[in-house]
Amino acid sequence: DPNAPVKVVEFSNYSCSHCKTFSLEHEPDFIKNYVDTGKVYYTAYPYPWNDQDLTYKASLASYCAADQDVYFAFKDEVFRSVKSAGDLAENRIRDYAKKAGADLATFDKCMDNPTTASRIAETDILAKSSNIEGTPSFIVNGKLVYMNELIPTVDKALETSN
């Protein structure tokens, strides 16, 4: 709900073990307890460190998955599947999109669209302006916090919003 009292923005990188832990072990409960209940408006950004980062194509694919409302399924599929850099090859990313439920014809068009790369550039600007230096990082109502601080910071923000 965009009108939720607390806004949380997440920056995550597909090569980050802590991002994987958050995504697979904590994010589902966070969404269930905070987002689905209307307490938090949650925005998640894939964040490659640069366009040479091995996670760049997977980050692009995240936007294409999001366009088809399968972002979280795609993100989970990548984190469950990636064990080495080769698991981020373009053909593997396409497989993850298919397993997540994406229509591959639409997905392929999106991946080839130059505006998709501009979305990564916009994320980079947002991350840098938010002083993101590691992942996962979260912005809670404008305050930068890390994974271990997320729930207490959200709970405090909810207390002060009442």
C-alpha cells in the first residue's frame, strides 16, 4: 500500500550471501507481517555494483520479471540456484525467468530494450544518493539501515506513526 505509514527500500546484489539469506529466510515473513498487512510499502531494487558486475544481467532481468509481476519469484529462483559465477550466464537467467513464471517472449523483448538498462542507471543514482556501500541495505523512512536493524527500525517507525 503506497499509503502505508512506513516506506522500506531494499538494495540487493545477486552475488551477496547476506542478500541471499535475507531473500530466502527473512523476506517472506517480512512481506507477510509488514507488507501484506498494510504497515509497510516495500520497494526492492536489484543492485549490481557496475555494468561489469557478473550480476548485471540478472539485475536487468529482475526489472523484466517485475514488469510481469514475478519479481520475487525470479529473485528467489536466482538465489536458490546460483552457486557460482557461471550460474549467472544469460541462458541460465532466462531459465530462472521461465521457472518464475515469466512469458519468455515478453521477457526477451524487455532484456533487449535499452530502457531496461536505464532503470539500472536510475537505481545506481538512487543507491549512491542514499550512501549505499554494501548489500543488503535498506532505507526505512529515509534512514539507512542494515539487515540486523531492519525489523527494530520498522517497529520503531510504526510506533511513532501512531
